[in-house]
Amino acid sequence: MDPRRPVSRLDSVRTRLVLLFFAITAMAIGFVYLYVVPQLSSRLEAERLERLEQQGTEELDRLRTAAERGLEQRELASLVRRTAADVDSRITLLGLREGEPAFVIADSELESDALDPDYPAATGAAASNDVRSAIENVGDSRIGEAAFPVTGEVPGAGARGAAEPGTPGWVIVLSTPLDDVEANVALIRRQTLIAGGIALAASLLAAFIAAGYHARRIRRLEAAAERVAQGDFSVPIPVGSSDELGQLAETLDQMRRRLRGLETARRDFIANASHELRTPIASLGGFIELLDDEPEPDAETRREFVRTMRGQIERLTKLSTDLLDLSRLDADALSLQSEPIELGGLATEVAAEFAAAAEHHDSRVEVRPGAQEPLAQADRARTAQILRILIDNALKHTAPGTEIEIATASTPTEACLTVSDDGPGIDPRSRDRIFDRFYTADSVSGSGLGLAIARELARAMNGDVVLAPRRGRGATFSLILPPAGAAAGTELSGPLGAPA
């Protein structure tokens, strides 16, 4: 998808976050309405039935005792009404006869109540001879009932009161309308819907505001990334917070700074490389013009021209080789062969190559091996190249008569070659830039690529080249490589190294 194409409203982060908030809130409200409210209704009804059973248990002995005293029907009815008033429930005494329907002995509300319940709890209590409770739908109302079976003669029933021994002769039924329970549940249901609607509206508003805020931050990051993609690294990317988007912004800004540094390095590289290449080419062109103006120079002039032109050609050759190495390092295309290397022997071989140059410089290159011959795991040819760069750097940047020392050392975790001189050392202002490409610290001619190549080659072999802290005169560079014992048989795994 084209990143610059406008995003539809449905596909936007804001819309999706708002819909997500809406769905979560609606699901929560639906759960409360469809699960919690019915559970609340069932719980309230169960509590009402438990209270009826408790009240019936407390009043059972009172009614049984009154019945056993043989109260008249009128007195029994009066007692039932008083007891019903005490417990705030309807009390009905039902007589039982086998093969016949239950009949009302006394009822606290028989005259005033138009409802005619069937008393399913009484039927269950009579059948089981145990306390039973039930909810009965009578008309538009729901009635909670608790029934208590009582054995013995049916009070106030005359001849009809005879009962089989051991079987319930009558049942005490406590009942109460559950309209208040239904009203409470309906109220909670309405309040749930109202509160849910308010919560839903509030969540949508909050989601819209929060999603808009984050969407604006994302669009700012998108615009910043687009600027970086177009090559504009000048505008910093604001971070603003420490959350995930803030961390993303910080990472993007780090990328912007690195890309800006790489772009600056690329431009400097091109400018410096062009300058370094143009200088010897211009020099060669000048000598060619001189030869063209003076086709038959004397032997001494010709030798001077040839010597100077040869020097410029050697400079061009070295510069082109260095540039090729750098391009391979940058492209991670440098072939490296990992093998154990005796650093002392390699140092002796490379030092011998500089015997003539050191003599011409009136200097001496001396190798001082350590107590034990250090073995490094690295590419032999590239290690020798690094050592040549360090020795050549010491000869170029010191006065004649300087002594250059190559020392070897090892520890369980590294093998080390150091190249030291007793020259003037390195200016403290240049120490931080000494490994930058094309950087030269003095007026001595050079491309400024040697130390940069040396460090990148070392890092490609899982090592490094460092400038030791200054102690007195001179400069000391250390080539640090992994020891052969710890890395034998493994691939070179530096950031720029190729497998062996």
C-alpha cells in the first residue's frame, strides 16, 4: 500500500480504538444486565423464602399448641391473623384428608384477598412430611410460600379432622407477595441500563479523545519518517513521553541522527576522496604538460620527473586500495579467513618489511615479544595489514631518530599487539577523531584512511584497535584480537566479518 495514500475512516487507528472501547463497554454492560441482574433476582427470592421458613419455624409451636388446646374456629382464625401480623406474612392453615383436596381451616387474609393460590409448597410438604418452599404465579403476581406439615388432628375441623396416624393432618403455609423483589430488580435493571448508557457514552468520548491524541502522535511520527525517507535529517523527532510511542519516537530519532551522520560521512567521504584523487592526478597532469613543453629534458630533470610521477602513482594506488577496502567493509563483503596466528612471528615478519624505510627515517623498529607467544584467532593477511598501517603511521608522524617498539602480550580473553613510539604523541584535541575517515592530525601528507581501515578490519575479526591513554611522550596503539584457544574453529562474527 502506498504510505502516502489517505487512510479511510474505517481503517484509521482512531476508529478502531473507539470501536474497541465501545465493544468492551457494551460487553460489560450486557454481562451485568444478562447475568448479574437475573442472579440478583434469584438471590433475593431465595432470601425471601429462607426468611419465610425461619418465621414459620419460630411460629410453628405456637400454632400447634393452640390447635392442641382445641380452640374454636373463630379463636383459631383470630390467632392466625395476630400471628400473621407479627411476621408480616399471610398464614393459611390447610387441612388434609386422603383422597380429598386440601381445605382451608383458617386464613389471615381470606376475606380481603382476591387471589386464590394453589399452594404447591403445601402439596410438597404433605407428600414429603417435611418443610417445603416454592414460588407460585397467581395472576400477575409471584407469591413466595413456605409450608410446614403438622401431624395430628385437624384443628377446628370436627369429624373431618381425623387423620391417619403418623401422617400430616394439616399444613401451616406462610406466604408473601414478591412484588417488592420484582420492583427492586426492575429498579436495578433500569439503573443498570441508565448507568450503562452513561458509561457507554463516556467511554466513547474518552476513547475518541484518547484515540485522537494517539492518532495525532502517530501522524507526527509518520510525517517525521516521511521526511527521513526523503533525505531530510535536519528536523529532530520530538519524543514527548516515555510510553511505547515515546520509545518509538526516540528510536526513530536515533535512526535519524545515525542516518544524518552516515549522510554527512558519505558526503565528506566523496569530497575527501575526490580531493585525494584529484591531487595526484593534477600533479601527474602538470608533469605531463611540462614534458610536453620540454620534450627533451636533461637526464637529471627526467629522473626527477619520473621519481615524482612514480610517487604520485604509488599514492594513487594506495588510495584506491584503501578506498576499495573501505567499500568492502561498508558492504560487509570482505573475505576473512579465521586461523590461529603467532603474533610474535607475524610482528617480526612485518617489522622486517620496514627495515629500509626505518633506516631512511633514521629510526629503528624493534620487536619485543612477551613471556609467552600469544596466539590469536584472526585473518593473517588482514592482521599483517593492520600492523603495517600502525608502523607506517608511526614512521610518518614522528621525527627522524624515533624508536618504534612492537610488543606482544596475551590474557585468557585476548591476544594483543602494541605499536609504540617516543615521538611527540597525539594532540588531546585529536584523540576522539583519530579513527575518523580522512582525518589527519598534522600537516604530514596522507589520506587519513589508515587508522579507520585498521579499526574496522580489527572489528570485523571480533577485535579492536585502540589508542592507549597518554603516558609521557609518544603514542601507543593496541591491536586486540580474540585468543586462538577461545575462538578456535569458530567463524569470524564481527559486524563486518565474513564467515571463514
